Amino acid sequence: MEKKDYNKHIQSRLHRNLDGSRAPYASIALEFDYARSGYVDNFLIKRSWKYTDQEIVEVLDIHRNNEPLVEVNEEQWQNFLMELIPPGLSKLFFFDGEKIQSLARGQGENRYILESINSLLGIDLIERLRYDIKMYLAKESTNNAVGLEASLCEIKNRRKSIELRLDSLLQEKASMQNKMMRVNSEIENQELQISTDGGGFASQREQLKDKAKTLEAKIESTKEEIRDLCAGLLPFAIVPEFCKTLKSRLEHEEKEQQRQAAITYLNNMVNELSEDIGKALFFDVLRLSKDEKHLVASETIKILRGKIEKVNGFSKENIHAVSSIERLELLRWIQVATDQIPSNLKELSSRLAELESENEITRGYIFNAPSDDVLKPFFIKLGQLHEELGTLQQKQAITEKEIESIKLQLTIILREQDKLLNEKTQFDKSIRRLELAAKTQDVLEEYLQRLRTEKVGEFRENFLECFNLLFGKQNLVSNVDVSASNFEITLLTSQNIPLPRVELSLGERQIYAMAMIWALAKTSNRLLPFLMDTPLGRLDTDHRKNIMDNFLLNASHQIIVFSTNTEIDQHYYDQLQPYIAKAYNLEYDSDKRETTVKQGYFWKSLEVEKNEL
């Protein structure tokens, strides 16, 4: 029931005054003794409702042995009551004539037995747990598994695309290398031809080639030095203002660190001084009283601490968590980056420019063919080969850069894939745990089915005993069959012939329903009082006698009956008198629209009133 419906229900049950208005407050209390572990405790449970500001405020109060219940947190009192007397068991002991009539007509009989058996065994809670686990499994499997699988599929597709591109680039690089080997071979053949046919020019050209190789080596060495600068401190040199700011901050933090060390040292010295001042002989050279010495000592320490705190007040928090050695190394890097790196880069750049210019001139000498018509075609062909080789080298360099970029992308993709695979592994482990929990519930369900079968057997024996005690026709029913699958009850005669309930009279059907309730209560093995509301109103005299002689005296250690004077009349009341602890009469005053409680039964309460008058 939702809260608003519950509030509306409670409001409708509040007392209506003579003027038609509703009372703003209502309460109900129940006092009972509860035996547990050999001890009997008295419980007083009071629940009250107050209607204010269109809202119902509910208060629950529990006392045990005239003291508030302190062993359980107040927020858990409701759960404590549900454990004390589970709600599922209450319907086995609290019933009225309408419920008996409903069961007698066969309306919801099987469902009632099923719910009762489930309450006895706690199956309803376990089934709810299994349902919650299945819902959680379905939710997690739908949300996480689908997302992870989609991400993994997308990662695999990207990885496959990148790997295909990488394979293509590697094949392209291998093809270019083969072409470069072919061009180099042709160049060597061409130069050999020139050397053979060129005479003195060829000798001079070999010297130029050696010079060009030397220049290219120097150019590559200079480029390597520049690359080392780029990989080292050159980025610092690009932002000199930032380096100055960082240097200033590091130097300030160095001073601040020294300041903190000094303050720590001074605090330690002041603490030692405080101990020395506290000694009796420290001020013996001064002619002061003890209080004056104490005052001088306190003021001295106070002034020193004030000085230290003043110095400490100017301190700022260090933002670079580095040691002194690391800070000195950073300052050295900054000095090198701002003072040496720019000049070194300028010098290397100038040297590179000179070497490349000289190399270009030398190459020009090499490839300038002489006027000799015999050598000119060889040099033209050689120049074309070197041009082709240069183009291939340039393409190879571009391809190698793209290969490195693709490899980096592949590395990133592999990391993402590993991360997703780890997440999927964890998710699979979680799913595995939940599957094991679900399987555990299935095993438990099988156990409960067996236990339910056992309880059904116990219920069958109890029902047969209770039914024969209440039924007027002895030996008509000698056995009972209760189906463990659908809880259908079949009465069997002494000849083991099924006895349809439609052949029973209305009173006998009601006896049948009461026997079923009594058997369920006995099967619960709970010692709880029976509360019955108008149970005899629809029974004839014979069946009432069976109820009086057997049910009311044997069903429980305590039975509370709400009856009219036509159900339990004076004859039945006198018969039950030795077993009655207390009797009350509820009288309704139509003028005041209220009910009062008086001691005694109908005619007995009248006698009490006459005696009082």
C-alpha cells in the first residue's frame, strides 16, 4: 500500500465526533508476555497516529518489562516486531467468520495454503531474493555487457584497419628499398663507366665524391646535435620568460624551505629553553620571588614564540614537491637553457647552413658534365639516377614517419583494448558470481520444495486429526490427500473413495475450513494465541458443540473470541466459564457515537451495573 493510500485509510478510521469532524489523534496498544530462551518478557506495543497539516504522523513505542526497548535501535523497532511475530504467521491465528466462509466455499483455498506454507518456511522472502538477483543479472548483463561488447568490436575494427594500413606501408617501404638498391646499382655501373672512359676528370670526380661524403657525414652529425638539443633543454629556451618565473619561484621556495627548517629549529630551542627556565636554579642569580620568576619566564617564552609566529606568518606554501638536490638540478637546467642553448643552437644552425652550401657546390661540380661529348651522356644519366634516388629517399623518409605514427596509434589502440578486456574480465567474474548465487538459490529452492513436501505431509496429518475432532460424523473421513504441487485437498472415506466437498453441508464446510486453519497453526509450531471474530454465527447446534468441546479448549493455550450473545449464549458461556480468564462487553452509545468497554459478558455486565446501582 502506498503512503498516501495508507494515510487515507488511517484518516478514515479516526473517530468521528458528534459535529461530524474527525478526531486528530488515535492510538492502539497491545500488551503480551513472550517466552524465549527460558525467560518470559512482558512487551507493551503502542502505535499512535496524529493528523496534522493534511499528513498522518505515526509513532511506534515499544516497552519491555516496563522499560523502553534499548537493545534495538528505534529505527529498527518495526523490523524487531516482524521478527518477533512474522506477519505471514498472523493470518494463521487471527481470522474471522468471513475468512472461514471464504475458505468453506473454496475461494482461494489452495492459494491460502500455499501462502501459509511459504510463510512457515520463509519461502516468500527467498523467492523475492531470487527475483531481485535475476533482475540485477538482467540489468547488469543488458547495460554493461552490451556496452563492453560494442566498445570491443569498435576497437577491433579500428585495430584491423590500422594493421592493414601498417602492412601496406611496410610493403611500400620494402618496394622502395628494392628500387633504391636498383638505382644504387645503376649509379655504381654508371660511375664505373665514367671512371673507365673519363680519364683525369674521373680521378678529380672521385675526390669530389669523397669530399661530398665527408660533408654529408658532417651535415648528419650537425643535425644529430641539433636533434639532441631539441630532445633536451631546447623547449625551455623557447619560453625564457617562463623559465625566469620558474627560477624565481624555485629560489623563493628554497628560501622558504630554509625558513621552515629554521623555524622548526627555533621552536625546538624554545621548547628546550622552556624546560631550562622551569628549573629552580635558572633564576637563582636574580633576587625575585617565585611568582616573579614564573612571570618573567612566561613572558620571555611568550615573546620568543610571538617572534617565531610572526616570522612563520610570512611563509607561503610550496607548490613544487622537490628536494633541494632536485631543485638545484632544475635551476641548472634553466641556466643552461637560457644562457647556453640559444648560442649553441645558433652556432649549429650556422655550421649546418655552411656545410649544406658547400655540399651543394660540391655536388654541382660532380654532376656538371664536361664538354666532352663522349662523357656528357653518362653524366646526364648519372644525374637522373641521383635525382631518382633522392626522390625515393624522400618518399622513404615520409613513409617511415607515417609508419612510426601508425605504430603509435596501434600502441594506443592495444592499450585501450587491454583496458576493455580487463573490464570485461571483471564483469564476467561478477556475472559468474551472480550466476553462482542464482544457482545457489535454485539449489535452495529444491531444498525448500522437499521441505515443503515434508511440511505438507505434516499438515495432512494435523488436518486429519483436527477435522475428525470437529466433524460430527465419525469415521466418515479416514484419510486426506494433499497435493504437494497445487495443494489440492481431497477427503477420503474409509474405503479410500474421494469425498467431494460439494456433498458436505454448509456447516460441515465451515468445519472443514476451521480444521484447515487449525492444522496450519499446529504445523507452524508457534505458540501464539488464537483470535477469532464471530466464528460460530453460521453453524448449527451440533457443529457449535464440536467447536465448543474441541476447538476452543484445544486449539491454543490462549484463545480470544469476539462473539455476539447469539453465538456464545449463556449456556455455552457457563460451559466455558472454568476456562475464561476475562470477559469484556463492548457497548456502543449511539447518542455519543462512542464505544465503551465494560467487564463481564452481556448478561453478567448487566448484573454488575445493577449491583453498582
